[in-house]
Amino acid sequence: MPLAGAVALAVLLGVAAYVIMSRDQGCGENKVALRVVASPDIAPAITKIAAAFNKEATPVDGSCAAVAVKESDPAGVTNSIAGSGATAGRFDADLWIPDSSLWVAKLRSTPKGSGISAPVGSIARSPVVLAAPKPVVEKLQSAFGEPSWSGVMSAANAATPDGLGRRIRVLPLDPTQNAAGLSALLAGAGVLRAGGGGDEQLVGVLRQLSESAVNSPANMFATMGKQSSRAPIGIASEQAIWAFNTRNNAGQIVGLYPAEGTISLDYPVLITAKDQATRNAAKAFSTALTGADAKRIIREQGFRTPDGKGGAGLSKANGLNPAMPRVINIPEASAVTELSQAWSRLKLGGRILALLDISGTMALPAVGASGDRMRLISQTAIEGLKLFPDKTEIGTWIFSTNMNGKGVDYRPIIPVGPIGGELEGTTRREVLIRSLQQIRAKKTGDTGLNDTLAAAYDKMQAEYEADKINTIILFTDGVGNDDPDGGISNQEILSKMRTEFDETQPISVIIIALGADDASGRRQMQALAKATQGEAFFPNNALEIRKVFLEGISRRLCAPNCNAAAQ
């Protein structure tokens, strides 16, 4: 028996030695270098998995893969491959692991990225949730009850400044730089539309959020610590909250899970290698990323595995819910592209010249509001100012007849400039409000609308700024042009607008006509607006004014082809 045991042991040792030697000989000195680029949040986990994979020396076509992991921001990689935006240099990796398939969808919608391979799988999940400092959670719950995207969208809507926005400060992540920010906007927009919300409501939200967006979770968490009368609520991935609390205090930031469900970051794996040997090595490593040890490492780093299971760090004590939240699927690529473009367009600066009618008919009583039409016009403009961010450039003219000497029907009041900038010892916004509050109708004045519009269009053409949305907003009561001195006729001004409008340098005319009940006057104003890819609005009372402004702002999403889009 001892001899038999010794023989058996020798045989086993021989087999083991053969396996080891075979593996070593299979790898030899010929190793395939596999360059992996991963999103910074998951890169530490991928590095650990790669170290184990390299140590294991798994044979691949007679060689072994030597995996090197580098972290890189997914937005930068997307721009680099697509050749758009501020790139992060040349992308030369063999395998890419961004934090979300949203980047893949955006990339594949571009000419240079259209040929990129589809992901071979997904290795992790991290739901996008609401985030708040633990001390303010009760305050937030009393403000809008159960956490929800609908509550956040309401608090962030520029159209309802007297609503939840007075008590809650929403801190979004810039969706052009952060997939969690884009996921939140997609989820919120979906909930808004499902509830019957239109473009003007979405524009109100996007306009407001674009002013408070931060570029990283770290900046968002830091901003939350600033003193404010409004309770802060932010957007973050579950893993980002885990990481922050791990570095600081457990449960310092609490994840609030929206009742409607949420979109998760899904960490897709894309093989980008060109030669077959490297592609085979990438496939082997991709398989290793889904193994039991890899899943353990991924959970230890605050992620969930694709089945929704998380590690011990996802606990209520750490401000998180171990149960997987309700799932909202990632929208189609077209929805991603549409919302991304909407955000970018609304982020463009605006350059606006406002023309205010102060002719005699403006002294007539207003409909649906106290005072005369002039007062309603000024209130309308003041309301509209609330919707424009400080960087928007605005100036004003008033018009009637003979306002600046005989035959000159307009008079500049405030030069075009940033409304948040300094003017007369205060901000331009305050000067505009004060001017609008003091404006009065010229009771004996006629309406020199056509000459005024022609001069304003010439000025805006001469001072056109390509990086801004250039617009003329005309406030009137809709009576039309009745200049006794003649001036430009209705047909002549319409011909000028049609001839001079340039889609490469668009200047749109938005007309807000209060109390306009003359059919021919309405047709003329509609024609003027249409000629410049603008729009004419005819609100009946003060309650419709804010909606009109939001609709006007929403035209940024289609300019300069708004008329074609409506057909």
C-alpha cells in the first residue's frame, strides 16, 4: 500500500508539473498586451480583476494576455472617438468600459462612431438616485413627500418659481459630462411627458437646471455643504454616494430612490481592438470580468452586479437601500440625442433686443388684469426677465411716432448687455425692471411699428453674435402700423424680413401681442414672425404670459428651422 500510494503521488505530481509547464510554455515570452480604458469610478475594481487575471496567466492562442488598465472620463473618450467637442486625446485602447450605454448610443449616432462594435456585455449596475445630506432629508420629505422625479422636475421648473423651488435647491450633474446627469434628465423628462407635460414645461426645467449644473459628483457634494435657505437635493449614482460616504462618514449623504423607478449606469464592455489576437485576448478578459471573483470585487467597490445584487456597503446605515429599485429602461438613441441637443441649445447664450410699444392705444384698459395695456406689457416683460439667466444679453427700445425727433419712431432706452452685469451702479436686470415699472403710454402717439422693426433688424444684423441665439422680441397691443408720416409699408417690412433673413445667421422675431383682436393685424404679425423663423403669440390675459415666454424660449430647440419642423 505505501508503494501504491507513492506511485499515485508521483503520478499526480507529474500531472501537475505537466500542467504547469504546459501553461508556462503556452505563454512563454510571447504575451499579448491588452490596453483597457475604464470609467474612473469602476477603474479600481477593473484593476484588481486585471491583476488576478494576469497572475492566472490564462492562455490565449498560445500566448497570455498582459492587461494594463487606465482610467479615462467617458465623455472625453466619446468626444475623442467621435472627433467632437473637447477631446481627451487619441483613443488607442483595445477594450473600453464606460459607465453607461448612453455614451455608446451617442457615439454610434455620429459619423465617426457609427461603426463601433456593440457591447459584448455589461459587468455592473449603479442606479441613478437623488442625493441629500442626512440632516435635510426630513425637510425634503415634508416639502414633497415621497422622493420622485416628478417632485424634482417641479422644484426645478423655471415656470413655477413660487412652488417647490422656493424651498428646494436642485443640484444636477451636467449631462454633457456625466452619464448620471443625463440618466436623471431622461428619467425626469419621461415622467414629465407621461404626466401630460409639454415642451414648454421641459424647457422650463432644462433652463433652470442648466444654471445650477455641476460637472462632477465631488463638486455636487461640496456644493451641498454650503449654507442656504433651501434644502439641497442632488443627482448621483448609488456608487458615487457609497464612495463619498466611505471616504468621509457612513450615511453622511443619503440616497433617495425615486418612486417612479430609475435608470442605472450599466458599465458596458466594448472590444475596440483591431487585430484578431488582441481581440481574442479582450474576449478572454471580458469573460473574466463576469466570473465569481470579479463579481465579488465589483460588489466590494459599491456597485451592484447585473443581477441587481449589491455588497455589504449598500446598507441603510450607509444611507443606501440594498433592495434594487424599480427599473426604467435606457431610452432609445433618438431620445438621448434629442435631449442632449436640447440641453446644449438652451445653454447657448441669448442676445435679445426688446421693442416696447408705448403708442396711444396702450393706454386702453387691459383684459384680464388691472390697469391699462401698458402696465400689462411692462408686467409681461418683467415676468419674462425672471426666466432668463444672468448671462443673457438684453436691451430695450420704446416706440410710437416721432420718439427721437421727427420721423424717428423709436428711442433706445437700455443698451444690449448681460442682465447680470453692472449698469448704473446695480445690475442691468434691476435697471430693466425699474425702467419697465416706470414706462407709460404716449397717449397722443401713433404706432410706428414697421420703421422700428426695420431699424432694430438692421442693428441686430450689424451686431450679430454667432455663439448666441439672436432675437427681437416685439411687445405690442396688436393694432399694427398706423404711422401718419408714412414710413415703411406693411408689404415693404414683410419683404425686408423675407429677403434679409439668413439661416446661417438667424435673427428671429418673436411678437407678443396683448389684446390683439384685429384679424388683418394678426395676419401681418404672423407673417412677419414666420418670415424670420419666429412666432407671434396672442395671449388673452396675464395668466398666459409665462407660458408664452417658455414657448418662445423652447424655439431654441428647433431654430433656425422651426417653421419646417411644425409642418
